[in-house]
Amino acid sequence: MHTILPLISTIFIALSGILVAIGWYQIIKGRRELHQKFMVAGAIFALIFFLIYVSRTIFIGNTAFSDTAPVAIRDAYYVFLICHIIFATTSGVFGIVTLLLAYKEKFAKHKKMGRYTAIMWLITSPSGVMVYILLYVMYPGGATKPAIDAILGS
Ligand code: HEM
């Protein structure tokens, strides 16, 4: 049971990346309306990912990396995970600003910032899929501990 939510949220993160890539392609082709639709869909999918991730972290917990894997691989996994989290958080913030710039019709700024946002999200999305594969597919997941337990001290 505790691997079904990560699988669902990983599917959302993967689809979100695909939508953003298609959205970028649309604006390069000059199709503004399609660009807007794909980017908004990409942002909604990213938001769904985030909501699943946060509620799982609070109520079910984060899963530690397998304790049967070699230490070097575990260390590499955590470095990779931290990079992924930094990219995900930064592109989330950039995504909000990029959307605001679009709706304020500040398109020159939107275009500049949008490129950084899209590039970062196109790194975040596949690296999120990679985190899932490392954590659940290549090695059996380690212990899962709910954040709420830590908060309530139970
Ligand atoms: C987070 C969501 C979005 C991202 C990541 C994004 C990304 C981008 C990027 C990368 C470009 C420049 C493409 C290039 O020349 O290489 C761009 C341009 C543009 N975007 Fe977005 N976009 C987003 C949402 C939107 C929305 C919601 C709208 C409409 C309300 C919009 C309207 C436009 C327009 C009109 C341009 C052309 C600007 C110009 O050429 O002067 N975008 N966007």
C-alpha cells in the first residue's frame, strides 16, 4: 500500500514534464492559446503531485532509502534526492511567478523567466521519476515514518 501514492504522484510529475515540453513547443510554433492550455495543465498536474506528496509526508511519511543497498549507492541517492528537491522547489516558485507574469501580460519578462522555469521543470520531472525508480524499483524501500509522528512525538 505505501508504494501506490508515490507511484501516482510520480505519474503526475512525469505527465507534468511532458505537458510543459509540449507547451514550450507550441509557443515556439507561435500557437499562444495552445501554449497557455498546455502550460496551465502542466502546472495543475504539478500541483496535484505536490498535494499528494505533502499529504503523504504528513500522514504516511517519507521512505528511507533501502538499508540493504551499498553505502556508496545510498550516499549517491541522497545527493541526487537533494538536487531533485532543490530543482523542484525552485521551479515551483519560478512557475508561480511565470504564471503571474503571463496573466499580467508582461510577456517579455514572462518569456525570459519562462525559459528558466521550463528548463528547470524539464530537469525536475525526469529526476523525480529517477528518484522513484531508485527508491522503489531498483532496491526495496526502507522504513516509512510519518512526519506527524515526529511532530506529535508518537
Ligand atoms: C508555468 C507556466 C508557463 C511556462 C513555464 C511558460 C513558458 C514560456 C516560455 C519558455 C516562453 C518562451 C518560448 C521561447 O521563445 O523559447 C513563453 C512565451 C509565452 N508565453 Fe508562456 N509559459 C507558461 C504559461 C503561460 C500562460 C498561462 C500564458 C497565457 C496567459 C502564456 C503566454 C505566453 C506568451 C504570449 C508567450 C510569447 C511571449 C513573446 O514571444 O513575447 N504562458 N512561455
